[in-house]
Amino acid sequence: WERWLTRYENKEKYLGKDYAGHDIFQKYNERRKKELVADDGPLSDVIGLDLPSPTPFAEKER
């Protein structure tokens, strides 16, 4: 219980909010936003891809 309470009282430290951002992580975060969050990014292209056959889950619904 004491260990949990100590971590809870210092949760800002354990969540990383007390530290400045790192250059590598900032570059990764920018790239992630471009690739994964953008409506015209690669992930949204794959999600909207029309496959030639139905998915295995569609067969279960029949």
C-alpha cells in the first residue's frame, strides 16, 4: 500500500510530466500524427480499402 501511495502522490513524475520533451520523441510524434491521424494518411487508406472477398466475420453473420 505504501508503495502505491508513494507513486500516486508523485504521479506527475511517473507519468513523465516533470521532464522536458525529447527531440526524438517529438519527431516521432509529428510523424505519427501525419501517418496515423491524418484523413489522407496511409492508415486511413488501408482502412477504406475494398477487398475482393468478404471478411471472415461477414460469413459468420449469414
